[in-house]
Amino acid sequence: MVSENSNLQNEHKSILLLPFYIMLNIILFTFKGIKFLCFDVFLLLFNMASGRVDKAYKNTKHMLEKEEMQEDEVSQSLKQPSKFQEKYNELWYVKKQNAKLEEMRKALLVDLQNEGSVRSQVPRVYQYKARNKAGKLETGTINGYSKLDVNTFLLQENYIVYDIKTSKTIDFLYGENSIFSVKMSNKDLLFWLTQLSTYIKSGIPLTDAVKILNKQMQKKKKYRKAFQSIVYELTMGQPFSKALEKQGMMFPALLINMIRAAEATGELEETLTDMSVYYEELEKTRKQMISAITYPTVIMVFAIAVITFIMLFVIPEFVKIYKDTDAQITGLTLFIVNFSEFLKSNILFITLAVVLIIAVIYFCYKKIKAFRKKMQEIFMHMPLIGNIMIYNELTIFTKTFSSLLANNVFITDSMAILSRITNNEIYKEIMNNTINYIVKGDKISVAFKDHWAVPDVAYYMIVTGESTGQLADMMKKVSDYYAEMHRSLVNNLKAFVEPILIAVLALVVGIIILAVIIPMFGLMSSLESM
């Protein structure tokens, strides 16, 4: 009963308050309408007017900028020549250049009918200017006996020749012993021999095969002159070996002599294939040797760099701490600190001295035969490294000797070739002694007997080859045997040197760090006692 009375009272109150809420909403909406009419409408009209003004301003500014750009273009066009003028100037220059080239060509034709047709006794280097098949003007050099021969060759190669000249300066700069002469890398030589052998086997004439290879290796611009000269020599009827020989140091002496022997026996295809295999194996041996030297060298350089960094930058920080705390340093720590200060004060002079010493040793090794021989003897008597050098030299020597004998090259000529292709003075001496023994009528094996640089296995296999008349085959077996020994030894060296060098580096760095930390313990104990 009580709850019902309370509900009725609440309903009466809500009914009494309803007119108040209605009046409040009417006043609120009236205020919003007045605000819209007095303020929002005015603001909307103002924004519309401002937008039109901004738009008109932007349009005006754009027109002014466009007019300024047009004025700049007009002024630039007045300052610079027109496209028509540029085209005219270009055509005028080309016409003038062509007229000059045509005058040079006429002068060359007159010269070819007089002095230019005279052949010299020895080949000279001729510098030419000609337009190739692609229409590009080209300047190059070529070996020849007369201007007429060079001109005939270039015409056969579809060149338009404008000028051919020679002089002592050109001979000096571009001759066989030129400072600009290049040596073909083993990688490029291997590709060249493999491709040439394939072309000849497929029935392509030698001259055409060389021309094809010249086009294939167009990106190797440093070889272009030599390839073109080879084609010229072959066109003029010169033997292939002679054409290669005239390229200076570009082709190895071994290859030239092998091709010369092959030309005499008519086995050029087989010789080229054998030489490609030979240089492939030689490249593998060379890479193994580089691999054996590279890793220890890198570790050593890294170790020196780490130790130098510690001495120059880490130790001085500890020295500051010692000075600030008046710590007493003795023994190994004192030595490390003094060495660090000395290194920091004289690092420039030490670096220059090391570089100078290395340069002097390198120069003496290259230029002084006695010094080079002594250095090689020292290294060849060292454990492990000595065997690697001996096995490497024996592999190259026996492999080359086997190839020479298989291609019917005389033994004396073979030894002369072998002495030129090796840089080891000990083995050069053995080759020269072999020639002397052969001249006296003795056997080849006499020069190798009881020599410290020739292992017993190699000596007895040479003796066996001589006694059985199969020296070439026996040399091939010796080569295979020592190539495998060399490969195994290189792998062992890498496995042996790696932990040793890392352990030495860790030991040296550990000793340095320990030496500089020991005074810190004394300093801490003194602080604790206080």
C-alpha cells in the first residue's frame, strides 16, 4: 500500500515538471537558431568570399609565374642556339672531319705507291686510323713489314683505311718489348686454347678460328692488338708459333715451343688440347699454393692489427688509471706500458721502416739472383713449408717435361725451356747441369742424383724411365704423384696452422691483458685495507 502511494507521488511530480522541460528545450533551440543566424551564416559567407579571393589570387600568381617562365625560355632561346643551329653545327663538324679524313686517305694512297710499298727486313709496328664495319673510327697498332701489307690486311678485314704510319717512338711504345705489353692470364689462356682446339677439330681453318676468337674476346681490349697481329701474321704466311712469338711476353715460352714442335709433326690439334689440360692442372696447383699461403697470412695480419690496436688505444687508458691512483707498476706490466708508449710515439717511423724493409727485400728477391737463391734455400729447408715448395716445383717440372717429351721436343731444348719457366734458382741450376751432362754424353738422372731438392722417389722414377725408354710416361706418373702429395700437404698445413695461429694470438692477447690487470688487484687490496 505504501509502495503504491510513493509511485503515485512520483508520477504527479513528473507531470508537474514536464512544462518546465518543454520551456527549457524551446529556449535552447531558440538560442541555437539565433546563433546560426547571427554567427554561423556570417562565418559561412565570409569563408566563401575568402575562398574566391584565394582562388583568384592563386590563378593570378600562376599566370604571373607562367609568364615569367615563358620570358625565361625566350631569353634562354635567345642566348642558346636553336636545335636547327645545333644540328647544322654537328653536320658541319662531321663534314669537316670527313673532308680531313679523305685528305689523309688520298695522301696514304700516294704514299702506298711510293715509299709505303717498300718492305723492311724486320717487322715494325704500324699505327693506323680506320673505320671498322660498324662505322666507328678506330685507332690501333699492328706489326707488319710495310704500309702496303698493313693496308691490304685491313681492307680484307672490311676496314676503310685513312692513315698508316710508323716511327721509332711507335716501335718503342708498342713493340715486342714494349712497356705496354701484357701477359695473358692463365684463365684467359685456358679459355683461348680450349676454344681454339675445338674450332680446329671441327674443321675451321686456323686463321678463321683465331678471327672468331678475336670476336669472342672483344671485351678483353688489352688483347685486341695481339689477336689482330696474329691474324695478320697468319695471313702473310707466317707459322703460328712465329706469330705468337712476335707478341712479346703475352704467350708463355713453353706454349710457343710446343706449338713449334707440333707444326713440325703435324699434331697441332692434339698439342692444343694437351696444353689446355696442362694449363688447367697448372691453375689448380697455383690455386692450391695460394690457398696454402693466404690463410696463414690473413691470420698473421689480423693478429698484428689486434695487438697494435691494444697497444695504441687500450693500454694508454690503463696508464691513466695508474697515474690517477698512484699505482705501482713493475715487471711485465712496466715492459708492456713502456712498449706501448714507444709504439705510440714512433708508429709512423715504424710503419715506414717496415714498408721500406719489405720493399727492399722484394726488390732484391726480384733483381738479385744470389739473394733470391739464398732466400729460396732458407724456405725450402724449413719444415712443412719446404716440402710444399719442393712438391710444387717437382709437379710443374715433371708435368712440363712430360709434355715436351711427348711432343718430340729435344731434351736439351726441353731443359732450356724448363729453366726459363721456373723462378726457382735451385731447379734452374739443376736444368743447366742436366744440359751439361747431356753434352758430355751422360744420362739425365746424373744431375738429379743425391741432390737435396730432389726426393729419392723422383730420382729413382727418372732412372726407371731412362732405362725403359718411357721417360715421358714416367714423368707424367711423377707429376701425378707429387701433385697428390702437394694437395695433401696443403690441406694438412691449413688444418695444422689454423689452431696454432689462433692459440698464439689468444696467448699474446691474454698475456697483455693479464699484465695490465695485475696492478688493479694490488690497488683493490690496498683500498680494502684502508
